[in-house]
Amino acid sequence: MAGPTTAERGERKQVRPGPPRPPRLRRLRTLRMVIILSLAVVLAVGGSLWLLYGSPWLRVERVSVSGTRVLTAAQVREAAGVRIGSPLISVDTEAIEARVRRKLPRIDTIDAVRSWPHGIGLKVTERTPVLVIKNGGKFVEVDREGVRFATVSQAPNGIPALQLTVSKSAGWRRFGTDRMLREAALVAQDVPAGVKRDIRTVRVRSYDAISLELTGGRTVLWGSSERGRAKATALTALMKAASGARHFDVSVPTAPASSGS
């Protein structure tokens, strides 16, 4: 039987694996790679921390304010208390929002955001009065949630006055001033637009005895704040049907009534 040819012997030599690398050399190469990667990670993390906290490039240089109507941007910036020159990453936006709401009750909502690389943005929404309470020579503004948020020297145009004439009864002790304010605010919002501009006073005698005093000596007995939309619809229809009436009662919207002429 013939032995392998010269070509076959050469092919076998080519595919024969070489001698294994010494284990010590492999360990040294692995260790060197680990050290290099570790140094790269340390440098990257250290550089990032320095860039965010220690460098002069990512620091607060300006605080912008948007959304103000009555307040000024300077008032909001002062209440926010953002330190110019602070690292932008270290600014606590939630703390800013809490400070502004605490110092400026007129603010309803505020959103503080970082504006990279050098800014803080403050977007605010101010409360809008739906009622005012006369207090001496000044006026306390009340918003749609019944919150008393500001005292002004002049009543805003088109905002009705609120009069609380509630006796110190069991009902008063049960509901309290804050609840009565919320009820009155709900009524002021539910009044139809065609009537709202004519309201001069919202009078609260009890939880379910809220009335409106309109221009021209007209009055509306609204009752409680419940079923506000139904009462608004009934009042609109009643005023069209009895345009010369002076007194309207929608406390029971399914049975509205009018009187006087």
C-alpha cells in the first residue's frame, strides 16, 4: 500500500497547530487589558464629574421666566433663589418650584427645567380671580378653587364681589369658610357667559342658599353648587322666556321660576 505523497505531508504540516502560548504570557496580556480599560473608565467618569461639577462651562448664567401676567419676571426670579454660577447639574428644580409656590401664592403652577448648557427655565401659570372679597379698603382675590391668593388695592374689572352672610349655625360649623368659598367659586364658574358679565355680587347665606345680584336690580337664587350646568341651562331659557322679570329661581333646575317686572 502506497504511503502519503509529498503534497499530502506538506498539507498536514500546514494545519498542524502551533505550540500553545505560555500561560504566564496570556495572564500578563489579560491583566494589561484590564488595567487599560479600568484607567479609561476612571478617566471618563472623572472627566464627566469635573465637566459637570468643576468646570466653568456648565454653570448657571441666566434664569428665564415665562407665563407671568401680573407678577414680573424679576419677582419670580427672586423667589426662585437660583444662584448664578452654580453647577447646572446641582440645581434642585423641585426645591425651586416649592420656594416659588410658597413665596408667591399667586402662582398656580410652575415648571422649573434645566436649559443646557447655562440656563434655568421657569414656566409659570398665575391664578385667575373669579371672585373678590372686600377687606377694608383692599380686595382679596379668590380663584376657581376657592383659594385666597392675593390682596390688591383695586378690584379687577369684571370680577364679582363675594359676600359671606352665613350665620354661626350648625351648617356653618360643619362646612366652614373654606368650603363656602369653594362653593361660591363653583357657582361663579357655572353661571352662563351671557349672565356672568352682569354679576355684581355673589352672596352666600348657607351651603344651599347662594344667590347672585345682577345689574338692574335683578337677582338669581342659585341654591347650592350642585347641578351647575343644569341650572345654567335653566337660567338661560328662563331669562329668554321672561326677559322683563327681575327675580329668577333656578335652585331646582327642573322647576325654574321668575317673578317681578
